Amino acid sequence: MVLTDLALYSDRLYMAAVAVYVLAMVLHGVEYAAERASKQVLVGAGGPDVEVEEAPARPRSERYGRMAVSLTVLGVGLHLVSIVLRGLAAERWPLGNMYEFTSAITLAAMVTWIVMLRRTPSMRPVGMFVLFPVVVLLFLGGTVLYAPAQPVMPALQSYWLVIHVTTISIASGLLLVPGVASLLFLLRRSGKLPEFAAKLPSADVLDRLAYRVTIIGFPLYTFAVIAGAIWAEAAWGRFWGWDPKETVAFVAWVVYAAYLHARATAGWRAERAAWINVLGFAVMIFNLFFINMVVAGLHSYAGLPG
């Protein structure tokens, strides 16, 4: 009965986190819309040749943005407790099915975003665009992908579940943020929707964000792929078998390696490198959903309700 209660509390905290993220996304949207209207400077006259500039009151966009960040931090707290309670309820590491995997990826993405926002507060207008894919993934996780808390199948009862699946979850969450940043970078550089794009951080800031997070996420993703190969040898007697999941994971690794190489190559540092990063992001999403849910293979552990 206690474990059932823990599972119920986990599910409720998951839904609460989604609701808080949605509200934070809405406030970021209001901040984005109000930013241009709130840019004003109060100037007082001190004489014909003297101008006295007074400190302007905090604009509404600033208040909405701060509220959105606070709600995002609250959502991360609820999200984390939800995952912990899920593990306690199932009496195992909470990464045994697609519902839990999606929850872990999105939590990693949100923690990454908060850390980057702490280091670069000017990135705050991007919050709405980071939260949108996270909210979509969490909605799918809580509906289509939801699975009750229960033990995992024998093939997943290994300490490699903790090592491999945890690192691949964190790496995937990390790489979600630069994918969004590169998309916004391309929008900023394209010159399309100028009034909309003008409220974004500069193209250089977005490009640096994408690059810095990728150089952290890529080594972690590399380690996760290697750990998966070691687990495959222990479970199936071979390090690599060109299973669909393995193949697409390797393709994603090649794409991200190409992005880092292109980012360091003259003539490829701008739009071309960003397009490669967006391709890597698309391959990751394809691997997460289509390969796990549609294509049959040795990694078909989606845990979808039947």
C-alpha cells in the first residue's frame, strides 16, 4: 500500500511539474511580447543644457521573466521529486521504460537550461522556446508513453541500466538545449520575421550557447554509447550488432562529431555548422521516439501500454 501511494504521489508531482512548466512558458511568452513595449527611459529636464536621466522602474517584461524563471526552478524541484518517488515505488532505478526515460531527459534539459541561464542571464528570452519541446515531451510521456510503476524485464536488471541509461538520458537532455539554440540562431541570421527575431539574444550568443553545451554533452554521449556496447557484450555476447537503436545512435554520434569539427573549421562556423547541429537534434528525437516505439529490435523496451 505504501508503494502504491508513492507511485500515486509521483504521478501527481509529474502532472504538477508539467502544469508549472506550462505556466512558466506562458509567462515567458508574455515577457517576450511585452519586452519591446516596456523599453522606455525616463528623462527629466534640468535646464536647457542639462539632462537628468532617472533610473527607470523595472519594466513589466522583467517582472514576467523573473516570475517565469522562478516557476521553472519550482517545476524542476517537483520534477526531480517525482522521479525519486517513482524509483522508490518501483524499488529500482527509475529508468526502465519510455515514460521514465522521457521524464529523465526533460529534467536534464531543464537543469541544463537553469545552469546556462545562471551563467548568461541575457539568454532568458529563449526560455519559452526551450520549455516548449520539454512540455510537449512531458505531455506525450504522461499520456501516450505512460507505464505504471513495476519491476523491469530481466534483460534490464543490471547495474549497466544505471550507468548506460542514466548517461544517455543526461546527454540527450543536454543536447536538446543546443538544438533549440541553433534553430533560433538560424532564424536570427536568416533575416526573416525581423520584429520577432529582434527580441532574441544576438546570433553570436546563441551560437556560443549551442557550442558550449554540445562540447559538454558530446563526451557524455560518447561514454554512454561505449557503456551500451559493453552492456551489449555482457547481455548478448557481442559489442555491436547494428540493431536499429545502435545504428541510429551511432549516426547521431557522427552528426555531432561533424558539428564540432565544422564549428572549428573556417567557413563552416555559422549557418552550416548550425544546420548540422539541428540535424543531430532531429536524429536524437527520431531515435527516441520512432526507433523505440515503431521499429522492432533488441532495444524495444518502450513499456507502452497495450
